[in-house]
Amino acid sequence: MGWTFYAVTDSVYDKLKDTRTPQGLAAMLPFFAYTFDSLPAIAPEKAVLYLRSIQDPGNLGTILRTAAAANAGAVLLSEGSVDVYNDKTIRSAMGAIFKVPVVQDVTDEQLDQFCADEDRQVYGTAPEGTVSYVDADYSQPVILAFGNEGNGLPGPFLDCCDDVLTIPMRPDTESLNLSMSVGIVLYKAWEKNGFKE
């Protein structure tokens, strides 16, 4: 495989590690930098995630794990989102960054062009959405859009969506964690398509 291994002193390793109880290994690997031009073909039944201004690296890592497990076609990260190669993201993703393609720094114009090229509907998500995630039409190619942890998707973006989905909740509860919301909706989209791989 062409791997080169080096043994280092404890003091050098202390500078390399990024956790208190590391597993004794450190690695230098190339980044996998996808662009829209280098994305592999995405089957129409696979949902694509669009994450706007995501700030928490742990949330992003968990979302990537869920995207890989629930057969998402790709994950698109807007400008201003946390770096997919943040160390906390990589740890919480548990290898998922090698299983689902991620495009970073996506502009609104690029998203619009991708939707046009792929003939995909954009389903925004918000507590005030008008369509339950259970009733949404996932039989067509879709992009599932989620906003950041504190503010959700901005109003102008939601106004441009083909539908705005919501997850019904009891009225006396707070909003769900972002990664939990993504998991609920993404798994429903996969289920409605017969769990096709």
C-alpha cells in the first residue's frame, strides 16, 4: 500500500495527539475534496443532504454517519459551515467521510445549478413547515435541507423551497437536536424508497 511508519517519542506524540486518551496512532492522509464536477453519479432515489451554516463539528460528524448508514447520495455543506476535516467531526463520523461524498463551501448559485442539472426538488425543514416529513413525496429526486443549530434555515431560503417539512412534536417540548432531525427525515426518505441501495 505504500504506507510509511515512524515511531516517535512520547513528547512528539503528545504534540500530535488531540485527545487526552488517544489510541497510540497518528496518521497523515490526503483529503478527499469533492466538487460538483467530481461527484459520482447519484441515483435518483437517493436523497441528498444540504446543510446550511452548520457550526457544531460533533453534529456534522453524527450527520455524516447517519447519511452513510441511510444511503444518502451526497452531503452538501454551505459556505460558513464547520470544516468536514475538523478533528471532532472526523472522530464522530467514524469513517463515514470515506463512504459518502461531501462537497464543501456550496454557494446558493451552485445549489440552484445542481438542482437544475439533477432535476431535484428541495425540501426545506422548519418547525413551522406545512408538510409532515411522513407525508412528503420522496419518490422524486430530492434534496433535504437543514439549517444550523440555533437559527435553522433562513426565511428567504425556505420561501424558495418546493416544500417545507416539519417533524410533529408535542407542544410542550423543545426543538430536536439537528442530527436527530436529519436522521428522522433521512430514514423516512430511504424507507419510502424501499430501502434501495
